[in-house]
Amino acid sequence: MELQITATDPAHPATLLDLPWDVPLAEWPEKHLVALPRGISRHVVRFARAGSEVFAVKEVGEWAAVREYALLRDLDRLAVPAVDPVAVVTGRVDPEGEPLEPVLITRQLKGSLPYRSMFETTMRPTTIKRLLDALAVLLVRLHLSGFAWGDCSLSNTLFRRDAGAYAAYLVDAETGQIQPRLSQGQRDYDLEVAQVNIVGELMDLEAGGSLHPSVDPVPFGQEIVERYGDLWHELTRTSIYPRDKRHYIDHRIRRLNELGFDVAEMQIQRSPDGDAVTFLPKVVDAGHHQRQLLRLTGLDAEENQARSLLNDLETWMATQEDYAPGDPLGARPEVLAHRWVRDVFRPAVRAVPGELRDGIDTAQIYHELLEHRWYLSERAQRDVGMAATAEDYILTILRPRAEAAPHDVP
């Protein structure tokens, strides 16, 4: 039996050869291992350094290793958040010639933690909800891609927090399968498994004193099913938007915001019938919008103002010809944001006379303009545009407000 390494990158086999494949994984010397938090697994899992990278190494049967390797490659192709597959190692034997289990190797997801590590200090209920929302987003994205997980749980998920955004990544695809389209029954089964597993895992944390005393595991388990259902409905209902009715897109964004989700990415497909819009949701922490708006545009705003402005910025960016997320040839978000400030934000704010602003900051003025455009567009059942909005806003909101304001008596 000869050692065989099947890898996605030709550079990996050379570095992986330095690892002690003739030793059972549970007995690997410390010099090869990296001390990182590990989740619960039915298999032996270790983090090992090879070359300049850190990998997760899992001992598993050959059929299961090859199958999971292929599934993870498919998920990578579908751009679903999951760990990166690196290699499968077969033909392992110990010095006495006895066969050892094959291993599946994945790249360690930087900045990620298993859920138990995140609960080492008692986590607030609001943060727990965000983690479960992140898991609901992952499950929806898997199902939209035709992937039936079969064993959705906190244990099979890694969580990563990046600049205030929470994201969940699939780490164990062993029980999964990919189909062109999932049936309602398959999705319901995944949800049932997820609910049972999550309730059990939260109860386990509760028994160990790691769960906030106000958290009841059973309602939390039910809530992820409800959150999934709301998000699935909002993302899968088909809509074609006429080009003169941009407020329909604003309505969908508002619906996601009301559900507690933000828009991570928006894709617009143009056709003679109108624009088909696809939304990618994300879960964010408090203050995220404020920080993101400041980073992209230099505008300092309150959180709700920033959310409103970012929604408008992202909707506008998706209409630009050089907007291409992930494409190195596309315009960078910072460049598009600068263009939005110059061509959209500033002209709209400058349309409001200075004497009518009454000390209102520019972010609030633009936010109110967006709210007013939403109201006018809903009434007219078409996008009225910012110029007409500013004119009506001045006439019906600002001038009456200024006239009603008390004046100093000399």
C-alpha cells in the first residue's frame, strides 16, 4: 500500500509530505500541532502546520473522506460559506505495516471559533440570537444551492465575526448531498434536525453553566426555524422590477431590515421585462453600519442614518456598469462610494436651502430625503427620483416646519 495525496493545489502535496502519516492522528507529536479551539466531532481531529499554513486534519473512512472532499469542492464552486477542502490522504500504514485510517484535510478558517469556545464566557441573549441568525442564513444559502445538510447543528458550524458582521461556515459535510433542487420535505427534515440539535446543545451548555440564565433552549431552537422561514420567503419570492420603480427594491431591503438582516450583496440582472434582483443577507452587530459608512465614504452618522445611507449606496452601486463584486477588474467599493458621495449624496443635500436646515446635519437630511422619496414613490407607484423628492420635501416638510418654529422676539 502506497501513500497517496489527492490535493486541489499542486503546491500542497510537497508540504503535506512532511507530516507524520505513519502515526495515528491521536498520537501526532506536538511539534506538528497547533493549539487551536476544536469543536465536538465523532472523529479524531487535529490542527497541524505544514509549510506556512495551518490545516484541520480529520481521520475518517476512505469512502467518507473522498465523498466529503468532493462535496466541499462543490460548495466552494457554489460560493457557499464552508471550509476549504485541501486534500485526501490514503494508503497510510504504521511502521509495522498496519493500515491507518485515511484523512481529510481542510484549510483552517482564520478568525473562526466553534460555538463552545464562544460560550466559554456567558454570552448575552442578543449575541446568541445573532449567532443563530447567522446559522439560519447559512442554512438558507445551502438550501438555495441544493445542498441538504442532514446534520445541521452548532457543532458542525464555525462562527466568525468580522468588522461587526457575524457569519456561519459549514465545517462538516459528511452527511450532506447536493441536488439540482431540494424538495419541501428535504428542507423540513433539515430544519427538524437543526432544531433538535440546537436545543440539545443549548441544554448541554445550560447544564455546564455556560448559558445565560435568561435563555430558554427550547424557544431558541424554535426561533431559528421561524427565522429561517421568514428569510427563505423573503429571498425566494420571485420579483421583476420595472426600471422606473426602484422603490420596489427599497421595499425588499426594508423587509430584510425589519426581519433583522442586512444586505451583504445585491445582484441585478437586466432583461427587457425589467430588473431581477437577488439579495444576499448577513447578520451584523450594533454599530456596524456607522463604522462601515465612515470607512467607505468618510460620512459620520448615527446608526439608523448610516443603515439608510448604506442601503441607498448599495442599491446605487448595483446599477453601475463597473460594479462587479469579487472581480479584480471591477471598481473597488471605496471608488464607487466616493462617486456616490460626489454625484448623488452631495447634490441632493445641496438642493436643500441652508436657511431651512435649522441645524440638521447632512446625514439626517439625506435620510429624510430617502424616507420622503419612499413615501412619494409608494403613493405614485413609481420611482419619483431624488430631484422631485427634494422639491416636494422642501415645499411640504421643511417650509411648514420653519414657519411653525418659534421666532425670537426682540
